[in-house]
Amino acid sequence: MKRLSTSVTMLLVAALYLGAALLVNNAYHQLIFTLVLVWACFGLSWNMLSGYTGLVSFGHAAFFGLGAYSAVLGQVYLGLSPWVMLPLAGVIGAVAGVLVGLPTFRLRGHYFALAMLAYPLALLYVFEWLGLQEMTFPMQRENPGLYMQFADRHYYTVIGLVMLLVFVQITLYVERTRFGMALIAIKQNEAAAEAAGIDTLRWKLRAIALSGAIAGATGAFYAVVLLVVTPVSVFGMLVSAQALTVSMFGGVGSVWGPIIGAAILVPLGEILHAELGATYPGIQGVILGVAIIAVILMAPEGVFWKLRDGWQRRKATAAASLGSAAPNSPTPPTPLLRPIPTASSAATDIILDVQSVSRSFGGLKAVQNVSFSVRRGMILGIIGPNGAGKTTLFNLLNGFLRPDTGKVIVNGVDMAGRKPHVLCAAGVGRTFQVMRPFMRLTVAQNVKIGAYVRAGDEARAEALTQQAIARVGLSDCANKVAALLTTRELRLMELARAVAGQPELLLLDETLAGLGHGEVDDIVNAIRALSAEGITVVIIEHTMQTMVRLVDEFLVLDHGQVLTRGDPQAITQDPQVVQAYLGKKWSAQHAA
């Protein structure tokens, strides 16, 4: 229903826009109507990569310019019609996107943004060096429609509107599939996305290929509209800045954002350029700069999100006031989803075997020759003082760090050094000491991201999502946005996201941190229920009173080495553990 309403709204807006454009006869004003569509399309291209993944690109003019030059060169040297060159320019943009993404995705943050800036600047000088400073489309007196050379410029607006609607539908499709969910997860927390089973490099390459395709086709159409192409007009810094600005102003990560930004900023900039350009050269650049400053100060994520968040807050306040009087209904028990292993099999079946694992950071030996095994179905607690190497060990177990030496054998296969998404697919789930929710998504959407690693289609992903949410007792919060959750709910949601991938082994890193006494019991009960269903649990935690009641065995680390291992009673009375971690005061208070 939501998808249908969005599509209907988009068609109504398109019809109104086309009606207004058809009423305009002034050639320059008609050109502005077409340019709004061009920059909206280009904004959607930038948004496909940067808006959804959070990797800011200053280099989208590279794809735009390649599309523009391919259109004019294709007609000049091969006699190809723009009707052929538009889709071909999209293919060229997609290939360029992959070629750019393969080396550049190794970078993060501002390094990525600056590296992207190098591509259009390099292409600008290459095309100038090739002697292509100004390329003009040959005039076609016969069959001008075949070469998109219309006497009535309203046709360009129609073509631009059709292109925009196509790109909008592509964006909407991406948003509602695992493609879009993967990109949003990468944007909000790439580490959590990897841990949930998302191959982040593969999805980012798909995003930049699709983004490059849209930019290439848009650049080709832009060249056809203007009939002339120069390196500065298609590869210049202002071109990339235009795409970035209309998206940021309207709202990144939304199909409506680039459209809103283009509809406001393009006419404003063009009209001011026409009226004041002779007196104040570069007025368009000034307008773009002012727009960026205004957005940063007043609506950092754009106009669309500012309006939507305000609307949702009002709805949430109204819903809370209506629902405060209604009693909370208990979550119904959930049937077991996995067979409970027998006692004999649990005692002999090793699911995780860590052999002589070490990791150093310069001169610091964070983990030294650590070896231990975990039986299927047990709960193993890893304890030790701060700096003992517990979280580093977890990062070695699920692929965020590569061990210098040693093996991490999961179900008989050495997985040392494999990527987190590979380990997730192999049955290893993970939560984090510092919670890593996808804040703009609902609980159900957060959990669904974790389900994709096991789901072959959307229906299966939905089923696994609902089961996982019910298993941890969060069914009443399924449609609540993560940003509005309490710490307890966030912890349970992270647990559900890990469980949705149907793991055999769960690595829980201080999942009780920040919780009150009653809230701790909720998490502990959820962990016990998961263990009863056959999931093996390895947990790091400092709350010893709770850990003693929860785990089957303790593994004690100190200075990156295994100090000892044993059942809770033996460990809490071990003099080495008391001296290194528990302290004599704790031992005296909890002596039998």
C-alpha cells in the first residue's frame, strides 16, 4: 500500500509538472523546466551511492561527463542516434563505476571523498589533451526526431520526465529490496552490516555501477539538450557539487530528496544567473554554497527528513498518549525453531576450536597463543580484567581481525582471517559491546537485515524476522524506530538481529552493559531460551553475579593469555582468578 501511494503521488506530481511546462512558451524558461529534471536525475544517481551508503562522492561528474561525451562522439564518428546512445551511455557509466569502485572502496571517510574527486579532474585534462575542448552535435535536417533535435523544446521536458520516472522506479525498487536494506545498513554501521552477513564490498560495487549507469544516461541527455559539450561543463567541480547539493538540500537516502532539491535550487540558481550573472559572475556557485550552509545549520539531513521526522514525532506522541492506558499483553511463547541436542552429543561435539591464536599491534601482544574449544549447546563465559584481550579475541573469532598465527575452526573448517559476512554465513552470529543499531530503521527492518543471510526471498526473510523478534520478546516493538528504543530494547534487538541469521554459535560482547537489574534478567532469560533451543553461546561480561548463574564454564584471560578454565564454582575460588580479576573483597562476599 505504501509503495502504491508513493507511485501514485509521483505520477500526480509528474502530471502537474508536465502541465505547467506545457503552458510555458519562453525558450529559456522551458530550458529551466528540462534542467530541473536533468539535475534531479543526476541527484538520484549521486543518492544511489552516497545517499544510501554514506560514502560521500565528489567525483560523480566522471560518470556524467563520460555519458555526455559518449553521446556526442557516437553521433559525430559513428552516426549513432541519441536514442541508442542514452542506454549505451548508461552501460559505459556502469562499467566506469565498477572500475572506479574496485580500488577506491578500500578507502574510508574523507579519503574516499578526495579520491573520488581525482577521477573527473583527471578526465577533464585527458579530454582537453585529446583536443576535445568543444564538441558540437551535427545538425540533422532530415529526420531530426531520430537524433532528438526537436524544434519544440517541450519534447525534451517529456523525455526528461520519463527518464526521471524510470530512475525513481529503480530507486524505489532498490529501497524495498535487500539491495536497499544492505546499503542503508552499510551507511549506518558497516561493521554491524558485515557481522549480520552482508558482503559490503559486493553491494557497494552494485550501488556504484547502478549510480554510474544513471549518471551516464543523464549526462548523455544533458549533452543532447545543450547540443554542445566541453570538459569543464561536464567534468568540472561544479557539476559534482550540483548533484551533491540538490541531494543534500532535499534529503539524502530518499527518492524525494534530489527531486525536492532540484525543484528549488535549479530554478533559483538559473534565474539569479540570468538576472545577475553579468554583474555577479559565478552567482550559481554562491547559491549552491549558501544552500549547503543553510542545510547544515537548519536540517543536516535535508528538507525531506526534517519534515518526516517532525511528522513521526507528532504521531509517536499521539500514539503514546492513546496507548498509555492499554495494558501490555505478554508475548506468546514461540515454538522451538531448532532441535535441542542430546546430552551425549553436546558433550562430544565441538563447534568451535581455537588453536594457538595470536595477534599483536606493533609491540603490544593483545592475544597470545590462546587455545580453547567450545562444545555444541554450551554457554561459555569469557572473563578477565580490562585490557585482557577479550574483545580482540572476539574480533579474531568472527573476522574483524586476522590472526598473526593460529586457527579458528568452526564446524571442522578453519575460518581464520575470513570476512565477517563469511563467518556469519557459516553460522557465527555476533553482538557488540557498543550497540550498533541501524537507527533510522524499525526493529523489524533491523532484524530483517540479519535474516537475509539465510533467506532466499523476501517471504522467507519476513518469516525469520518475525520468529527472531518473538524469540527475544520484542513483538510489541516490531514497528518502532530504533532511535526511539530504550537500552534494554536495543540490546534485545541486536540479539534478535543475530538470531535471525539462524546461527549455530553466538558471540555476545558485554550484552548486559548499561542495563538495570530487572533489565538484566530479561536479557539473561532470552539467552537461556536461545541456549535451550540448541544455540551455542560464548559471552564476554563483567557482571559476575549474573555470569555465575548463566554460564556452564568460564575461560579466564589475563594479558592476552589463557589464565585458566573451569566451572563457575571452581573459577570463583581459584586464587589466580581472585588475584588477577575478582579481588579478595569479591571472594569474601561470595564465599560459600
